[in-house]
Amino acid sequence: MLLPTEQIYSWPHDSYTKITNSILRVIYRSPFNATEIRIIFAIIRITLGWNKESKIISYGYLAKEVNLDKRNVRRAVSLLVQAKVIIKNKTGRKNMLGINQVSTSWELWKTRGIRRVKIPPHKG
């Protein structure tokens, strides 16, 4: 039996991040590894979760947020930028990061070192 202060889940009382279905579909159908997925969702939460297109995010903060080593985060972000999944603008030493919401421009084969990956259109 649950005590009055315990909850099984917090929705709808908790805040939420609105992700378009097309972006979500491309993410779960793409060949990302676990590190890349964690970084993508962290950036989505940090930006779109606060109704922002992009935000200054340090590699150290991102590493703490996803509980990974900073070097691995830097390497994965670099791959995701190269694949045009993440948009990165650098101002001095600061990184302005955001998700490229035009998923048709993502070059997913660059994250895996394989040939082009085609995501078939949604039917239905």
C-alpha cells in the first residue's frame, strides 16, 4: 500500500518537454548509440523543454546531466554536429547547442560510419 506522500508517477503535475512526432520517430528509428541518444534527449530537454531553440551548454554540464565522461560527451557531440543532428554555434569558448529540427537534413550515416540511412516515410 502506498503512503499518501508516495506517487507512482508525477504526470500531469510535472512539467514536460514537447517533442514533435516526426523528430521523435527519426530518433527511435535511427542508428544512434546509447551515448548519442542520452545527449540528444538532454539537449532537447535543456532547450525545447524551456521553449528555446538553442542554449549555451558546456561539455561539463552536459556530461553531468547525462552521467558520462566529458571526453565521451565531446566526442559524441562532435559526431552529432557532423551528422547535422545538433546545431552548434561557438562564441569564444561557449557552445550554443540545439537540435536541428529539420530531420530530413540529418546525415545519419556519419554517426555510424555506414552508408546512407534512409528513414522510410510514415504510412498511416
